[in-house]
Amino acid sequence: MNSNSRLNRTFCFAIAMLTAANFVCGSQSQLLAQSKMMSIPANGFVPEATTLVAACEKNWEDANAYIVSLKAAEKANQLDKVNLKSFGTSAASAAQLYRDSQRLRNFREPAGVDYEYRGDYCRNFLRDAAIKLKTAKRGSEYIAKAEKYKLSSADRRKKALQRVRKLFADGKLDQAEEEMEEILVDVDGFQLWLSPNSSMQIQKQINGVRALLMEPSEKRRESAAAAAFTEALKINDPGIDALLSSINTSISEIATSGNTTIDRKLVTGPQALKEFFLQWQVCQNKLIRCMSISILGNRMDVQVTPAQCIGAQLGTDDWAAAPFRLNAKMTELLPKFIAADLRRAKDEATAKDIYVRYLSTLGFMANKSANELMAACEKELAVLETRSGSLAKSIKNYKKATADMLLWRKRAAASAARSANSTDLNSAANILKDKSFSPNLLKGLDQIAADLQKTVGELNVYASNVQAINDNAGFASVDEQVWATVIGQFDLENEILELRNDLFISPDSPPLSPAAAISVLTAKRKSLTAAGGPISSVQIEAFGTRYSKLPTSMGSFVPLEKMPQTDGNLGKTLLRINLNPSWVQHEHFFKKL
Amino acid sequence: MDDLVSKAKDSATEFKEKSGDAFGKAKAGASDALDKAKAGASDAATKLKETTGQLRDQASKMSKIAGNRMSINGTAEITLDAPTTFPASYIRIVPLPEGQSVVQLKSYSGDGESTTYPAYFLQGVVDLESGSLDGQSVPCRFFAQKTADGDVWENVPGQLVVVQFKKNADKIAASFSGAALINLANNSQTNSTGWFECVDLK
């Protein structure tokens, strides 16, 4: 179905959308804007879906604007002054909105769930409104017009239906559906004015052809979706087996020569560790996407299985188990780089150099979910302290000189954060979560938007374990149903300078303990223990959209603590909370912004 | 309880004064030994021994009077929201690569993770190559906490706590006054005084 059929609609009654818009008062347009903000985007694995979502959004705006004007008129007891011209076109918009929502569901697009509720709402409302409008001041005029048009267009309609039958018989399903859609839009434009009997006559005329197309069209869309999911799974292949093999090969090469080749580039052990950590992030991101796409394609003819995505080495085909096993493998393998390198570093100068470089890599990798990996790496590095010589002594002394400072800074930061008196995000989310959208969407997002924003009100919250995405934003995962974005620029230069002073770090003196290196480097990349402040806005997102297209920048949560779970309901939601921080807490300092 | 505390305080002052005297005596004794190297050496040594023995007796007496407050693990008192006595007081010197040293004062001997409360920690950088800690004033970072997960006091940012050290027989005495501290839980500032009788932490 191409976009033309959505733009070139032939209406019997001329529309002046502006007329309807004139009845829309200020606060209502705000709500319209808000509901647009709350719309679910298309995944667009099948490109047609993107066009359909755009059409749904427009049809919704048209139909809802008219409904809003009807409500206002009724409230003001001025139903007689309502623009009746637009009734037909709004009814046509509502009906097409509903039909397109079903098409989106065929494509397994979560947006279809929302638009179905909205389309249903609009159709029902206008159907009920028709009864009142027929008895309005100029209602009888429009009834007469409609009946007249029904007769005058009968012939044209008959020929159009025959054309559709022929297209279908010739196997041109797409075109048949397009032309059927044009007939339906035309009929919808006047049908509600007709008497029940009169309306039934038209229905009889078109239903036969319509029924002919129904199932084949559905099947066509589902096939297209299955093919698109298959393609998407191939493109998003996590490549776990290949990654694990590369790591094993590199470890051997480091053990032999102290260097290894990755992507045709010769690198050192610390560089290799960092590179594979990054590859792990990408791999895990793809794993999450595959999980989501695969589940969208449940019971469809998708040609790539979970086992194929996960690979052989993890020994599972279960989405929930895969990240756990991947984490375990990585925690087992990655520290071996350190072990291999340290075994080769016999003299003190080399050992110190490689030690400092690995500390830098640890600082790059560290985050709250990586405790086991960090501990395993630190265990390997601790070997240096068992050697005789000045390096062991330097490391021990450095730890003595800095361990207490870090402990007390941690206590100080925690004390200051407690005084900020913010609610944790999980508790806040429980206040916000409503059965009508959590865990699954049960109403149109337009019905939920206003109340949700109201509930947000003055809530002052904090998100834990915040990772920076870029200079202006960070994100934090709360659980699989709630996540937060932390928006705003803030600078930690002074705090980092003070921290470096306390830890005796200068350009000539690098940190000599994992704890110190991790402290400074997490501060530099704004990996925070917590960030708090007022909620600026909330959004309801679709699980199937957020995770099917998870951006790589959100792959920083490695290792993944838990694979997001879904029972496969297309309407499953996530609550996204946007907060503007008024304070941030690093493990070793606190800052009011 | 207050009685014991004030008694302990008095004893401490008395002890300080007596120690000072004993130290002076020991010094004099040492000089004598140098001057009369051959004859007076053993005499002076015996005197020194006696004085040290007196000090130890006094220490254990004080310890019993104060109910272990003036224990062999040292003691300290710092004014936070109120004068707070700490269960122990240790001092540790850690060498830094460039020749300077870190001096640490703390109320615990382990890694501090499972410390007893109230607890404190001070740390400053000092040059010990030109002489000992005795008589030096060292600007220090300061932290203290009365209970686990309770309010934390820290030196006001940019204002280090200047601690004066004085050797005191087998202990190090340290003190500070007029130090600006901030309670991080409620942002209130306070002017603080503190004194320490520290034992060496190896």
C-alpha cells in the first residue's frame, strides 16, 4: 500500500479542517501535543509500517480534533452550531485509523495496539454522536445530501468494486487493497448519516469484496513481517562464538609475544582488553535486540532461531540464560590477558608500565554491575604485590596511603546524598505505574497522558548507577519495566581535581591501585552512583520498540544483570522517567548542581 | 560517667605535665651522659628507666580510672556537634615516592570497613626527611562519623585542619583548634577542637 492512497483521499464533502480546529480551545491543543509526545514510533522493519504510523497519527489528530469540538459544543449546549461538514471526514479518519491499526498489528508493530484503542474510541464516539447530530438543526439537510450521494455514486462504486475483484483475481493483492481502501474512505464519509436500513444496503454491496481481501492481506503482511524479522536477526547477529574464539586467540598471542592483532591492528594486552570489552557491549546490545525481535516474530515464519542468534559456545538457546552465561565466560576469560602479560613482565619497569596501563583499562570498564569482573582482574594484578622489589612496595604503600581516603570519601558522599532526601526511582515508579498501562497497554496513550503528568507533579527522585551517554545525557536502568534518563550538562572538573589531589595523582604520578584508578576514571566519564532531582516528564514506551532497536550507546550496562522479560504481549510497556538532576553522587564525592 | 570523664581529663592533664617533666628530665639525663660519658652514663640510664617506669604506672593507673578510655590503643576527643570521645587513636606514617610522607590519624587499626563507632580519619602530607614529626604542624584532611550511616563531618572544602604534633614518650600527642568542619548531612558548619594520644600503627 503506497503513501498516495493515504494522501489523495476523495471526499464527497469538502473539508475545512481549520473549521474544526476553531472549536479546539487552548488547553485541548496542549493535550493533543502531549499525546503526540506519547506516541509509540514504528519499528519499521517493514517500511510500510512507518507510513502507516504516520497516517495513524494524522487520522488521529483529525478525528480527535473534531471529537473535542463536539464535546465542547455539547457542554456549552451549542450542538446546533457544530460544523456538520466535517462529521463525515472525521468519521472516515476514525474508520481508517482503526483499519490501519489492524494492519500494524499484522506487522507486529506495538504502535498498532495504541492506535487500535484510539481508533475504537473515535469510531464509537462518532457513531453515538451521529444519533444526536441527525436531530440537530441542520442535520436533516446532511441526511438528505447523504442519501442523494449514495444513489448518485452507486454506479461508480459498483465499477470500482468490480475493479478490485479483478485485481485480486490477477494476483495484484496490494493494488486491490489500495483501491478497496479508497472505496471504504468514500463510503465512510457519508455512511453515518444514513438510516440503519440504508446503511445496511451499502454494507451488503461492499462486504463481499472486502471479505475476499481480508485474510490474504493479513497473511501478506505477516509474511512480510516474518521476512523482515529474519533479515533483522541476521543483521543483528551478536557473533558470540566468534567473539569468544577471538578472545582465546588473543590471550594466547599476548602470552607468547605481548601483542595481538585485532581487526588487522597490532595492539597490546591492555588495549586488547579494552577492545574486547567494547565488543562485548556491542554483542550484548545485539543479543537484547535479537531477543525482542525474535519474540515479536513468535509463531511466525521467522527463519532464524534463538539458538542461531546465541550460538553454540554458551550452551543454551534460552534468552534469559544467555547473558548470564556470556557474563560468566567473559569474567573467566578477560582477566587472562592480565595474567598472561604479567607472567611475561619480568623486570620492574615493564611490570610497572603494564600494571598502570591495565589500571587504566579497569577504570574504563568499571561499573556497578561489573563487580565480579573487577574482582577477578584485581586478583590477577595483586600478583605483583607478592614479588620482591620496589614495585610491590610502592603498590602496598600507595594502597596504605589511599584506601582510608577512599573509604571516608565514600561515607561522606553517602551522607550528603542521604540529606538530599530524594525518593528512589523504583518507589516513584510504583506511584506512577497504573494498571491501564503497566505491564500492558489497556487504553490509548491519549487517555493516559494527562493523568500521568499530573501524578508526576512535584516528585523528587534519584536514579542509581547512572551511565553517561554523551555530554548532555545519561541513563539509568531501574528494572526491565522502568528506566530513567538524566538530562543536563554538569561539570565535575573541580571535584576530579580534589579527588586526584587526595589520591596523590598527577601527570607524573599515575594511580597505583585499581580502586584509585577506577575512582578517577569513572568520575571523568560521569559514571555515577546516583543522580537526583525533580522528574521533568514521563513517557510510556513499548517494550517491543525500545528493545528491538536498542541504541548502542545504551550498551554500557555490561555485564547485563538480567535480560528484560516479556510474555510476548504486543502491548507490553516500559515507563521512561526523565529527570533533570539537581545533585549527583559519585562513589567518592557528592555535588549539588 | 561525666565524673569519670572529667577525672580522666584531669589525669590526662596531670599526666601531660608530668610527662613533660619526665621528658625534660630524660633530656637532661641524656645531656649529662654525653658530658660525663664515662662516669655518669649508667646513672643517667637508670634514672631514665625509672622515669619511664613511672610513666607506665601512671598510664595504667589512668587507664583504670578512665575505664579504658586512656587505653593502650590511644584515645582522642574531638568536638563535632558535641565533644566526642573515640575508642582508640592510631598514627601511621606511609612513605610517598617523592620523599614526602603521609601521616594518618585514625580511630581504628584495620581496613576500617567494619570499624567501631564513633570513628575518625585525618590525613596530611609531611616532610620527615629534615626531622621527626615532633613539633610539626601538618594541614590535614578530616573525616569523622559518630554512628554507622550517620552524619559525616568533613573539613570545609579548601580549609585543611592544621594538626600540631608532639612526641610524648611512646605516644604521639596531636591537637588542633579553630578548625572549620562541615556536617554533610545538614550543611551546618562548626568550629572544632580536638586532641589525640596516638599509638603507633605498624
